Amino acid sequence: MELRHIRYLLAVADHGNFTRAAEALHISQPTLSQQIKQLERLLGVQLLDRSGWTVRLTDAGQVYAEHARNALRDLEAGERAVHDVQDLTRGHLRVAMTPTITAYLIGPLMDRFHRAHPNVTVAVTETTQDRLEEDLLADTLDLGIAFSGTHTAGIDCTALFTEDLSLVVGAGHALATHAGALPIGDLAVQPLALLSRDFATRAYIDDYLADCGVAPRIAIEANSISALVEFTRRGTLGTVLPDAIARAHPDLRPVALEPALPSRTVELLRRGTAYHSAAARAFAAIAQDTAGEFAP
């Protein structure tokens, strides 16, 4: 048995078709079929059900494929460990963040890391928290930055800082010079631009408003932080965003609410059993140092 047997089996399982799997692997379909049959002979069990239009794993195939994926993941982690350079004269890092955090943290964090380690390349992804944790467990990410809460089993977390959210308006908005906290009831008459409902932050805002008995007047929904900033800075709409985003834009103003939105903790996430490269350890240290800038 060789590693190619495992990769070929997983390709067929993922594509559900020998032809498409062969194309993805850049081999001929007869060669792929022959290699899978060889693997089945070696194991003495049928791994694929070829009777339907779609090729499926048999019960035995599903069990074997699960272990095979874990084995490949660990082997790839081992390869990265072998090539890890402790002095950081080279290296590669895979990092993901949730969108609201990306809007204000990615700039200063990546600037510091690149200045300290210019020869380490970094792939940065913006994604949802659920997907981020899935990718950490699948070992397609090294580190993630997201929010505290109930994490998937196998995810380790380290608190970085506490994030505060508030009403945010443009410098020309009538509430930009409001003294003190705005009673939450007054928010019901303010036209708002809010994140769309596929954002965890939107669910956070909706829960807060529901607890306060306020039905918001939503004028615009958007799945882009930069779009919300553009809508808001022009002065006619308000939004709800982290205070750090408002502080990063001179033409935005945070307005405290009464009662205040609950604070939430931003965390550094990683897979507990993963190999942590020198680059990952260096990034974690710089993230913790940079986090001090965003502490309330």
C-alpha cells in the first residue's frame, strides 16, 4: 500500500465519480480504477459501491476513509514540522478571522508581523466562526481569531481582548454630539444600516434589541463592513459596530447606549493537537501584544 492509494480513494469519494476524480488527479480513469481495486485487494474488502450513477463509499469504505483522512492530515502536519525553520528566515502561516474583527485588527497585526518576520508568507482568510473552527480541525488553518463562546471539541482558545459595540453614526449625524448614553428606546426611531443575518454579530445585535423590547428601523442590510462604514459616514444612517471600527475612521462617532450592548471577548483559536510552527508561535505572541491596543 502506498499513499497514492489513499489519495485516489479519497478523490473518488469526494467526487462521487471515477472520471471526475481522475481528471482532478491528472491520471487516466483506467489507472485510477486499477489502483482502487488494488487497494481493495490489499485490504480484502470492498471500499466503493459502483452500482449506482454516483460512486459511494461502502460502510467499510466510510470507516477506512475517516482514518485515511486523519492519517493524511497528520502526515502533512509532519511535513510542515520538518520544514519549519525556527529562526523564521522562511515559513508559511494560514490565518482566518471573522469579518468584524478583520475590519480593525488585520491592519496593525499584519503590519507588525511582517515587519518582524518579512520572509514568512501569510495567507489570511475572512470567514464565519463555524467555518473557521471546522478549518482548524481539518488542519487547513493554523490559527483563527474569533469570539468566545462554546467552541467545537478540540479547539483551544486564548483570550486577547474585550470588544465593545455601540451605535455608530457619521460626524454629521444629529446624534454625533449626543451627550451621555442614548436610551435604547430612542433607537427605534433611528434608521439603521445593519449587517445581514448571516453574520454572528447581527445575531448578537438582534438578541440585544429583542431583550430590550426594541424593534429596529432597518433601512439597509449589507454583508460588508466597508459598505456599512460608507453608508454611515455620510450622516443619515446609524449602525451598530465595534467601537474600534469607529475609532479607526475619523468621520465616525460611537454613541453609547443605555443599557449598553454586552461586551464580548476576542480569542485566538487553534487546534489543540496541532503542531504549532515557529511562525504560528510568533504570530500568537504578536497578536497578544497587539491586542493591548484594543482593550477598552
